Amino acid sequence: MKLNTQIDEVARSASLCLKCNMCTYGEWPENYPLCPLYIRDKIYTSSPGGLIYLVRALLENKMEYTSDLSNLSYFCINCRACDDICEIIPIPAPHVRPTEIIRLLRHELVKRGLISNDFIKKMHEVVKKDGDFRKQKIDIKIPENMKNEDSKDILFIEGQYPEGQEQIYEVALRVLQKIGLDVYVYRDQGSCGADLYDLGFISELKTLLEKKSELISKFVGKNLIFVDPHTQEFVLNNWQHYSKTDKKMRGKHLSEIILETLKGSKIKGKKMEKVIVSYHDPCILGRGLGIYDAPRNLINFFEGVTLLEMKRNRRNSYCCGAGDGTRGKAFPEFSEWVAKERFEEFKETGADILITSCPYCKEIFQRVLPTKEKTKVQDLFEFVNERIE
């Protein structure tokens, strides 16, 4: 969806919803329930289709915008299960998907000052005032050999990362050094725009990207490498529209880069005790970017590792509950309820370790676990780092 798309442009798309409720379930024949909001409430309004029907009613002047719509629209975690399964709504121009219509609803509520959640309201006030979220001090130590701006590969570190992501980036740098990959590490000093986009802060987002146009132009045509799937999807899909060149933005997830490098090298993994693991597909890495195999192949690269799948996996994976990180802070009870449900599914496998490849997933899982169980959750790059000499 283009950033200048307006909600009235999706009227035809919204009118096509059949109330079939398929947007809350996964693929046939399993039909696993996937929409966390619908699973919790068991009512149609609390579902992608329900939210789209509300948009339709708004566009047909059958109801008015109110703050009561705000929490419901933001409860959607953006897990993309509905986008992945619905083949009806995207048919007419501008070919939007369910979560994009929900995002436009948020934007309309933001424009009207109808944000009811205090945490999200404060976030918007900061962005309106400063043009970005408050910038964090980045304490990640960059090795000297990763400061060469002429390197063809660029590891992108966004300035707005959740608690714990700093450690994951440090581990990622160690892995890159071990496999001998020459990269330039770029550290952004604010938001890449993904969180503003998800929250419906579209007016502020356009201003942010216009200010980043010089930076964006430098990155277009380069090989970008990402640790955070949310950043990767947004940058690759949206940044080049604000570039001063005609080249395309391109990039890969770090799991793909490491796997390609290991396959073409003589690097062998350490000999370690046998371990049984299960892999949680992050929503944006999987349904958003279509990356399912690389993390699994990377896990299976090491001897002594057995990978057991949870019943809901790949396209049918269930969300961790974190969304882009804001849901856990704005709606902690709901977010943690989703995380606990997913972790129970992991325990059913009998595996020793739950591996994920999104910092938001690791953070929310560890938040809901008692101290003695926190070590059962690892980021993919932490797992890989332990197994490479």
C-alpha cells in the first residue's frame, strides 16, 4: 500500500468482505485458529473481517469515528494471518490487504485525535513534537573492520530497538566476524518508519522519510542485511519511494546471509551435546517476507540438533503477541496472554529450546516466563554463535 492511500480509496475493497471468517484461521485442512484477537473474544467484531465491516460502515456514513474504535483497531497485532489467507479483499485497486485497511482506520483515528490508549497517545505526542521517537543511546561496539563504508554489504541497525535487541546485534556481529563476512555496520539514530507506519502515524511518517531522503538514496542499490524483520520489510517496501535515484532497494535477512556463507565455506560447527529445539516463525519474517526455510536450514546445519515443529508453524504459525513491540507496552495483558498461549504450544513438543529470529518475539516470551525458564528461549543468532568456533 502506498503511503498516500486514503481510506475512501479502499471502500470497494472493504465492501467485498463476505463475513466468511476465514481471516481468523489458517490453511485447509488443519484450519488452525490464528487471529489472537478473535481467539480471545470469540466475536466477529474482534476479527479482521469485523474491523473491515466497521470501516465499511464508516465510509457509508452509518456510524461515526469515536475513541471506542481506537483500542479495538490497535488490538490487532499485525500478525498478517488474515493477509495471507484472504484472496477476496485485495482484488480491486488499490489492492490492499486486511491489515492495511485496519492501518488506515488507525490513521483516521489519529488524525481526529481519537487515540484512547495512553501509551500510544504519548508516543504520538512525542512524534508530532520531535518528528521521531526519542532517540536511544546506541552502545553497541562496532569492530574496526566493520566501519568501512565502501563495503558492498551493509548491516542495518535501527536506532529504535526493544530491550534485549542490543545484545542480539552484538551477537550477530560476532557471528559475522567468525564467518569472515566483510560488512559495514550502519547505525540509524531513530526510527526507520516501520513503527510509525504500523501505528497509523502516516502524516508524521511522510515527514520523517522526506528528511531521510539523502540517507535513503545512499542505500538504494546496496546489499542491505537485516536482523529485525519489521525494519527489513518496511525499508525494502517503502524507502525507495523517497530516494533520489531510480535504483531498487534490496536486502536479505541475516539468517539467509549466514546460511549462504556457511554452505560455501569449510567452517564446521562445534561439537556440543545433542539438543532438541523448536522454531517459532516470526509473523513478519514469515508471512510478511516469506522467509521460512533459511532459519530452519541454519538450525539443521549443526550436528546434534533435532528440530521439532510446533503444530502451528510456517504460514500457519501463531503470533508471539508482541507485534512491533508497542502492543506489549500498550496492552500488556493481551500481549502476554498471546505469548503464554504460544509458549504452551512449544512445551507440547517436548523440545529443550525455543528459537526465534525476531527480537520482539524473544523479549515477549522471556517476559512471561519465570527466571528459571528464560534460558529456554534463544534468538537464532545466539544459537548459531554458540555453535561456531
